[in-house]
Amino acid sequence: MLSSLLITFREGLEAALIIGIMLAYLARSGNRQMSTRVWLGTLLAVAVSLVAGVVIYLSAGELEGRAEQIFEGLAMLTAAGVLTWMVYWMRQQAVNIKGHLHTQIDSALGSGSAAGLVVLAFVAVAREGIETVLFLFAATRTTESGGLSALGGFIGLALAMVIGYSIYKGTSRLNLRAFFNVTSLLLVLFAAGLLAHGVHEFHEAGIIPPVVEHVWDINYVLPEKSTFGKFLTAIFGYNANPSLVEVVAYFSYATFALRGYIRPATAKRRGEFSLEGKRAHIKVRQPEA
């Protein structure tokens, strides 16, 4: 539940901020009537994401035995890779995303194409939506309760929508740099867990040998099926009796990914993600009537 909540909250807030930037810029530039195109692109992206989710889950449900293990292993590794790319992309692009979106909006408005804004909103939201579907699929394969995962996903999405709307209306002063830094570090550890779980699926399929089947077994101390064990499994990929390859994969990835993320930023990358582009405490002012 907590892993799905974190995923949808993070991805949903990213999408909400992008839409908020677009709507605020259209309002300030006297093109508020064009906002319907942004909403159309957003709705189309949501629909495509839902279809992608249904296809992925139905495809997985049709598989059995070794084929299922290979499919889930590939899904885990893919999700870990995309998640890593997303975290680093957000860290690098956050400072310039507002200006980049403004340039794209001006280009769409200048071309006079009705489809320009629709495509811009669609691409931005569809990227977040399909990423979310992939991450949620991977997350549900590491937990036993699909219902709790779905509940966590809905809660995270609802929170993202509320905060995104309050930021757009100027009633929220969320420190986005701190938020994205904290959630990025958690997502790196979550990706490490997905990577190790993908390796475990390949063990089951006979593709990757475990070398040492169980480096340790601490189920008698902290069982994976205990409440706290499930929490650690969902967020950090806890495994009470991992193989040697799983341990090496987990800690190698976590070490390099965390080191790459928290290393001192260059002068070019210093800055904060905001709708105003000057500080992480956001306040969007609506144009006077």
C-alpha cells in the first residue's frame, strides 16, 4: 500500500505541476480559452494509461510457470530502469522545466494549430501515466494484497491532485525541492528492491543462478510476512533470505544510484523546481479580472 501510494503521489504531483504550469501561463498570457485543449490532452493521456494498465495486467494473467516468471522479472528490471531514469531526469530538468514548457506553449499558439496544446499535454501526462502503470504492476508483484496496493494508489493520486490544485490556486507553499529530494531517495531504494526481486524471478526461471541460495535467513527475527516485514518489503525490497546475486545486485545498485544522486550539484544544476522559477515555495497569482 505504501509503495503504491508513494508512486502515484510522486508521479501524480509531477503531472499536476506540469498541467498547472500550462494553465497558469495560458491565463497570464490572455489565452485562458485554450485551457480546454490542455484538459482534452490530459483526459486522452489518462485513458491511454488506463488501457496500457489493463493490457499489462491481462497479459500477465495469461502467463503461467516459467513464462510468468520471465515476464515478471523483465517487468521488475524495466521498472527499476525507468524509475532510475525518471529520478535523474527530474533532478536535472526541474530548474528549466517551466521555461521549456512556456517555449512549447508559445510555439503551439504561434502555429495556430488546435492540436498543438492537446499533444503537449497528452505527451506530458501520458509519460507519467504509463510510468505509473509500470511501477504499480511491479509493486503489486512484491506484495500479497492487490486491494491494499490499489487503495494506496488511489490515496496517493488523490493527494497529488489536491496539492497540485492548491499550488495552482496559490494556497500551498510546498517546498518542492525538499519533497522531490526525499521521494527520489525513497524511490531509488524502491528501485533497488525491484531490481533484486527481478533477479529472484530469474532465479525461479532458471536464467540466473543464485550462486549462494541463501546468504542469510532472518525470518525467525523479522519475518517477511509480519506487518513490519511487509512494510519493509513494499518500500525497500526487504528479503529475509536473499541469494548472493540478489544481495550484490541490491547493494551495488543502491550504492551507485544514491552516490550519483546526492553528490554535490554543479552550478548549472543548482536551483529549485517551482512554477515561478525563483524558489520552491510556490504561489501562482491569477490575473486580475
